[in-house]
Amino acid sequence: MHTHDVVVVGAGLAGMRAAIAAHEAGVDVALVTKIHPVRSHSGAAQGGINAALGNETEDSTDNHTFDTVKGSDYLGDQDAIEILCGDAPGEIIQLEHWGAVFSRHETTGKIAQRPFGGAGFPRTCYAADLTGLVILHTLYTVCVKYEIPCYEEYFVTELITDDDGACCGVVAYDMVHGTIETIGAKAVVLATGGAGRVYAPSTNAHASTGDGMSLALRAGVPLKDMEFMQFHPTTLSPSGVLVTEGARGEGGILLNNQGERFMSKYAPNKLELASRDVVSRSEATEILEGRGVNGCVMLDLRHLGKEKIMERLPQIRELAMAFAGVDPIEAPIPIRPGAHYHMGGVHVDSWGAAPHMSGLFAAGECACVSVHGANRLGGNSLLEAVVFGARTGDAAARFVHDGNGNAGAAKPEHALEYEKKLRGLLERTQGTPQHEIRDPLADMMQEKVGVFRNGDDLNAARKVVDDLKEKVPTMVISDKGRTFNQSLIHAIETGFLVDLADCMVEGAIARTESRGAHSRTDFPERDDEKWMKHSLSYLEDGKVRLDYSEVTMTKFEPQVRTY
Ligand SMILES: Cc1cc2nc3c(=O)[nH]c(=O)nc-3n(C[C@H](O)[C@H](O)[C@H](O)COP(=O)(O)OP(=O)(O)OC[C@H]3O[C@@H](n4cnc5c(N)ncnc54)[C@H](O)[C@@H]3O)c2cc1C
């Protein structure tokens, strides 16, 4: 059995940034991750990270705050958004000092910034179209320098709580040795990333299965705003591979099958750089009304010229050629909206602490602070991961310094108990194969809980989820081995995905309005009187119970949202 002051589950941007902050605050911190740190989905982030540096413009953190509040369709908590935007410039400089190589402005040599959706100024810092990869590798080198221990290829399966209900560690499957381990901790930080794989197709890595959200949910902690799934406007068909918003930031335009630049109808001022929910709905409308091309619309980059495409969007060119057979220097890329980012997550405060469980913290995409409300702006998620990663690591360390936490309550018996459950799954020979749950779930979510929703579809979705939920305890896997058993991992992940779909569907049925990414054709208006509130999903007796909490407003009154 292992014990640390702070255990951070997940080694993407949020997890590593949290571990670095905790280490710097003087506690014994360890990372636990199911894949190697630099394979975390953060490394797939292309477009950039926002900060009002004001290098070439009169931008300010107040502008960034307003854009984020408006982008969130006023559901974001304004005190938390002020922190996000206020800490942003300092975090970028810190990353740069640690060695992150950002692209530079051609004449001034300062960090360059590109325009992004929903932003009043060009404020997205970038490293060509490999921004996440560059930051991820930078943080990894800092973790190595600090000698922060990392349990690689450890899959966390359960949270451990003490008699008072406080979190005191985790149970994990060590894939390399095939054993189940207890890791005790005074504080646990969940940083397990998003849940994009609830949908198919998805821009997310196969590992983005929302594990941390489900671990918290099962331990009695509520998830917040689960009905809000972001559909990114430019994904390739059929793979779902992302084409960064940076492509539009650099000047790419969207065309329908008439060659019309259709965004002029939907967002006459911001056009392609309206916020993501607006652009995705516009594309979906064009496709539904018969002005698409084989279920897609076209993203045209040709006018940018070869030199700019090769310099600013080299990865996009490669992806378009590999996954759509199109060279964007020569021809427009067929794209469509695709499941991309989950605004919801573990309900935490602005220090990343879960108010419902002492000793539990969460940061990054698996957490809901909430800074993105009903719709996230591009470039704000990498930012959230580092800003709130740092705050959360710091808060977890303070929690330990203050004498809290009960790592000793985690015992080897916790691993043994899980071992029994695992054997049950490994030894079962009859039942439902995991892919017969996972695939229909993801296809159904895409079809019925997509860009546009309605009561009939959502109720049908609930039926499918209920049916699949019953099958989860009967799952069978064909690989009976102990080491590197990917079938086993997929089976456990499938259970997590079903939990999360359940919360998403229940939240979406209840929310009878349209706000941000949650767009109901049967309730097309935003209803501030009734629905200016966060939803909280609890799992009780295997069923989702909904409750609600207040939205924090500081400076900005809700307005009609146009771009
Ligand atoms: C293709 C793509 C492009 C994007 N581009 C941008 C962009 O340009 N700008 C922007 O701001 N945002 C972007 N985003 C969003 C952003 O990248 C993510 O929201 C952010 O990187 C999430 O970071 P994270 O640290 O929370 O999680 P991740 O980077 O996903 O890391 C999750 C970690 O948790 C670990 N983990 C998960 N489950 C378990 C478990 N059960 N046990 C142990 N470990 C576990 C994993 O091993 C991994 O280390 C993009 C997302 C995608 C998918």
C-alpha cells in the first residue's frame, strides 16, 4: 500500500499543474494516471490558450471576463470567471519561463495572439497548432525536475472515504502488474479530463471517458450542469477529428452548397467567429434545410495561401489530408459539428474543493467551477486547466498543512474488496459484451442529445439509458488476463459513461429552456426567471436526483446574446 499527502488523479494539464503547485507548497504529492502523462488529451489541443496580455491591442482582463460571461450565456459564475481571466497573463508568463515556446509576433517579437470565437480581441496565445502538446511537455519536464512520483498506467477505480465520509485515498488497477492497489491520501485531486466519449463520433481521445466525474458521483458527490455538452463547429466526417477554431481565427470561412458564406445570416457581426454554440447551430440548420454537402458544410482556407497554412496550421493540413483526403491549400474541407467538450463536471468551489466531501478536490475538464456556464469559449479550457490546476493544488496543500486529512483510514482491505468485484467481472462468462453497451449508448447520444434537442427525443434517450444501465452489471469481457487488460478497462469505463449519460439526459429533460449549448426546439427561448441556475445531479439508489444552485453574478447583468 502507498500513502502520500496529496494524490492527484490525472496527469494532463490540470493534474500536472496541480501537482507542481502542491509540491511548491511543500507537501508530498504524487500523480496517478491511466496513460503516460504526455499522452493525455491536453496534448491534442491545437488552437491556443487565452490571456488578455494586451501585447498588440488595448485588451484587458475585464474584456476577457465579459466575453467569457457572455459566451457562457450568463450561466458562468462571475467571481470564478474574474479569477480565470485575472490569473491568465501571469500563468502564461509562468509557462513561458518554464520553457513553453509560444509563437511570436512577426515585428514586435512578443507572444503572438490570434482571434478566436466569441472574443472581442485577438487574445489566444498559441504554438502553431500544437499548443496543448507544447504546454503538456513543458509541465512534464517540471514534474520530472521536481521528482514528483508518478504512478503510470494505474487506473483509478474507486474513491475511498473514512467513517466521517471524508476522502482518504483511491483504489487503482496497476495495469503493468495486474494487481489492485490502495493509495492513501490526506487529499485527493481529480483531474481526469473530459467525457467526450459519451458520444460517437467525438473529438476526444479514447481515454476521455469522464472517470473522475463518475468516481465522485458514485461516492455521493454531485455533478454540476451535466446537460451542457459542447459541439465544436469544425470536425471531420466520419472520424470526428477536430479542425481547430484557429483555422477560422486565421481567416477560414464557412460555405454551404450554394457557395454562400451563410454565417452572415446568423451572426452578421462576428460571422465565423461567433461563439461555438451559435456556429454549430447555424451549420446544423444549413445541413437540415438541405444546403449541406453529404451531411457537412465546407471550411475554406484556400485564400490564406500555402505559406500561412504551412506556418500557422501545419497539423490541420496533415489531418485534413489523412482523415478527409483533402489538401486545404487546394480545396475546402468538409466539416460538421461534433461532440467536443463537457461544460459540466464535479461540483467544486473556486479553490477546486468539493463542498460535499472533505478532502476531495477537482480541476480541469472533469470539474465544474463553473467558468464556462452553458457554453465555453475556445482557448478558455487550457486556461482553466492551468489556472484552476494551480489553485487546486495549492488549496489541497493548505488543507494538509492545516492538519486535515486522514490518509491512515485507507487500508489494503479496500483493494481486496475491489479485487472481489473485479474477479466477478473477469470470471463472468455470460452476459452483455461491453461494446454492446458502449456503442449503442454513444450513437444514441449523438442522435437524440445532440446540437438540437426536444422532449420526445430526450425521453426516448432516457429509455435507452435505463435499458443499458440494467445491462451494466451483466457485462462480460473475453480477455481474462490480468496485465494490460484493455477489455477490462473498457468495461469499467463503459460503466462510467452510462452514469454520465444518465445525468446528461436527466438534466436535459428537466431544463425546459434553450441556453448556450443546450438548445431545445420545443423551448427555444432562454428563460432567466426559471432557469438562471446550475443543475446538480446526485446518484441515489441507482437513480439520478436533480437539485439546483445559485449562479454568482458580480458585474454583468444578463443581456440578449447576439454576435
Ligand atoms: C482535439 C482537442 C482540441 C482541443 N483544443 C483546445 C484548445 O485549442 N484550447 C483550449 O483551451 N482547449 C482545447 N481543448 C480542450 C482541452 O484540451 C481540455 O479540456 C483540457 O486539455 C483538459 O485537460 P485536463 O488536464 O483536465 O484533462 P486531460 O488532458 O484529458 O487529462 C486527463 C488525465 O486523467 C487521467 N485519467 C483519466 N481517468 C483516469 C483514471 N480512471 N485513473 C487514472 N488516471 C485517469 C489520464 O490518464 C490523463 O492523464 C481541446 C480538446 C480536444 C479534445
